[in-house]
Amino acid sequence: MATAYSCSNFFDGRWHLTDAVEKYRAWQEAIGRPELTERLFLAAMNLAEHRRGGMFVVLENPGRTAAAIGASQFGEVLMISEGGQLSFYRKSHSVWTL
């Protein structure tokens, strides 16, 4: 039998009872990498708490450069390649690669 857990989250100026624990489990299952899952979820919760927009995308195919260039039309993008290289994109252009 599945157990549902609830926790309180503060957003939109008031407290809400949410099923964040279950949503975290679904995210972790989808990503399949516990350390990465935890870091991204915590960063997202911190951004939400401070009312900062953001988006994290975990890509599994070679289209990550095209996705980074496309997403950079709407904001700054930090792309991490499988080889460990970091690239910063802004307005459809590479600003730097590390």
C-alpha cells in the first residue's frame, strides 16, 4: 500500500500543503541519478522560495547544444557536456566555454 506524505510549502504569499515528497520521488525516478536529482531539486526549491524564475533541463541525447541555443533566446543558459565542459549561452550565442 502506498503512503502519501504531505509537507508545507510557502509560495504565492501563503502556506500550502503539498505532496512535495512524492513529487521529489517521481523526479528522482525519472532522472535516475540521486546526487544530481537532489542538487537540482534543492536549487529549484530555493529559487521558488526567493521568487526567482528558472528552469533545469536534463537532456539524454546529443541535442543539448541545440536546446541550449534555443533556450538562450529566453534567458541565460549554462550547458554541461557529457565530457564535463561548461558553456554559457546568451541570445543564441556562446559567450564562453570552460
